[in-house]
Amino acid sequence: MCSTKITAYGKDFSFLQNLAYDDSAKLCVYGCGVNGEIICRYLKVLGRDIEYFVDRQADSREFTVLGKKVISPDTFLSRADDIQVIVSPDNQAPVIQYLTENGINENNIINPFRRVDKEIRILEDVYDPKYFLKASKRNREKQADDAPVATIFTILYNTPKGMLCRTIESVLNQSFENFTYLIIDNGSTDDSADTIRQYAEADARITYIRLEKNVPWTEKGLLTKLKDSISTDYVAMVDSDDYYELDFLEKTIKISRADGSDMVQVNTLTYAHKGFRYSYFTHYLGRDICIKGEEKERCFMLRILFVPVWGKLYKSGLFKQLIDLMLTYETEYDRDCNFCLDISWMTYMALACDRVSLCDDLLHIRTWRPGSSEHSDNHSSKWLSSIVWSFEHLRKNNVEYEAAQVFEESALMWLFSLPREEYSLSDFRKEDMDNKRVADFLNRPVCDKYRGDQHG
């Protein structure tokens, strides 16, 4: 095993909170995208307002965002206002360089992102798991009087061996040992099955299910197998190219029991595999918090409550409710359209639970790479349909429209920033338009900014 050091950035909500309490200087925000709106809203919630946004879109048109005027960078530089500028894009370095090169004092540039230097564990594809299994001193025999408390599951298809071994070993090495690990091989055609069997034969906590052919993970048989295999109090998911830190279960179960929460979200770091993208992490709050009721809406709106299904521990009853809901859709097409994207999974569970705990510890490492599930051949219309279902579900549950709209907008930005040309709205294939829900959605104003060559 080796490691590589990466640098990642995430929004520092603790820093923004302190900034809101210091009203000695005027503030503006560079960038009027989702991050800029989140920062503006967060400051406003805390009683602090900004003067205006700065964005290159204002070079060609006049417009406002959240009631604030948007001015061009040239206009901003010519004003020489006594004002501090908050840099909102995830990739801050080019913006900061632009501002300093054009005479903006560094003391007036506010970077609301926290930097983390993280060692990422790497296993090469020549890795042999026998060394891990031989060195492990864990008692792998199930104890009759020691019923497992949690289930972790992985659904995989053709994962590079090194990544798959890293995922499995991160689960088996958990400091909280009283769990079962369900691995569903979704018809892999590589050597994944042989790799999994080596671990399953050595550790009785593993339940291995192999499907003979690859199916959508919304397929009725797969969902039924998943539900029937969960008999523990808690459940968590980890993708086959991601991994959990070794105290993930220990900390999340402790928090859930202390807060009485149905779901615990940890901080997730997404790292760019082989320079594919810059790396980032979910949030920095400064402390663990427990939210409920309208607080959940605010966290949706501020993107503190992160939408994917991984990086979280759930009460198993909540997770089974979701599967039951999915199974009410009779056709595979309807299930796949509404739930092929885990955004709709999380939307349902976040609203269904009474309390959500947010753990500030960075315990989930996610790999962003070509060939992962985000870059598979899922039908474009199904991805969009999942986002639309989520938005509709938020509105049906009386979530404030503004919060639902921000959630939807952030999901769209994520979708259309993927490096797939067919995700540009102008390039949708004709068969995508056969889905009326998607066709109606594409005519909504929120999609205007994604037409043509412009991506989120």
C-alpha cells in the first residue's frame, strides 16, 4: 500500500459565521453561481448583507441575483470601492490571481474555503489481498450472542482491483466490528468476483451476492435482495472505488444514539483521480450539529445537507421505506427514471427522517474518475428525471420553494458540468424528448443558462 497527498478545499461555514459578526467593512461576492448564492443567503440568515455580485456574465447583460445587482469585473475594478470581495467559485486560485494582478489588495480578498491536505490510500491493481488477510488479527468467526448492529453494502460492476480491495479493507478494518458487509456484484465481467471471494472466504461478516448479468440498480430483483439482506439497526453504503476511514461506524453510531437521529452525514472528500478534476470536501462547520424541521430546509438551501446517498449512516427502517417506495413503481422504466440518480434517494430520506446529525469529521473518501458511476452510459433523460422527481417531492412536502429551487439548481450544475457532450441541453438526443417530464422541464427558465455550449 502507498499513499499520495492531495489538497482539497471546502466551504468554511464556521469562517463565514465569524465574518457575519464583523460588520466593519462592506462585502461583495465574486461569482453569482450556486456558491455565491449560498454565501449570500448564509450571511443574510446571520444578519449580514452584501452590496452586490461581481460576475463576467454582466459583461454582456444587466441582471440581478437575489435582488442584488451583478456588475462586471471591469466595473468592479474601476470603482476602487472600499469593500471586501468574497471569492465564491470552488476553484478559487484563478480568481484570486486575477484580482491581485489587477491591483486588489490581498487583505480585501476573502477566501471562504478551508484547505485540507490529506493522505489518500492507494492500492495498485497488482495488489494481492492475501497479505492483508494474513496480517489481520481480527477474529472473523461470527459470535452467536453478538448480533450485528450495522450493515454496510457495496453494489459494484467492473472495478479496478486496487480500488475494490481498498474499499473492502476499509470496511473490514472498522474500529466498530459488530457489522455485516453485503457485497452485490452486478454482473462484473472482470476479475472482481475472484477478488471478493478471497475476502468472503476469510471473513464471515461478508455476505456475497453475484448477479449473472448487469442490471439497473433500480431493478426489482436487486432491490428486493438488498432489502431482504438488511436485518440490522443501521445501514450505510460505500461505492467500490471509495473508502471509509476506520472510525466511520464507531463515530456515526455513537452520534445517532446520542442525538436520536435517523441519519448521520459525515464530511466527504472527493479527490480527483489522475488529475481528472480538482479536489474538494463537503463542508467545514466547526462542530457537529443536529438539525430537524425547518433547519433541514435551510441546510438543503445552503448545500450543507449533501445530496448523494453515500457518506451517511441511516436507520435501516428509513432505508427500507425508500426501497418500498421504489417498488411501488410497477415498471422498471419508471423506477429507473425516478431513482437512477441517488439525489432522489437522499431527498426522500432527508425529508422522511425526524432528525439529521452532521458530523464534521472527514470520514468518507470518494474517488472522482472516468468510468465511475457518474460517467456511465445512463440515459440523459433518466438523470434529469431523477432531479425533477426530487424537486417535485420537495414541493409536495411543503419545502420552501426557494430552498427547493436552489437544490434543483445545484443538481443541474453538477449534472451539466460532467465531461459528456450529450449533457449539453442543445445536444439532447431525440429519444430523450420522448420523456414528457424531461421535455417539459427543458422548457423551464432554470435551464436557460445551460443551453448551447455553456455548462454549469
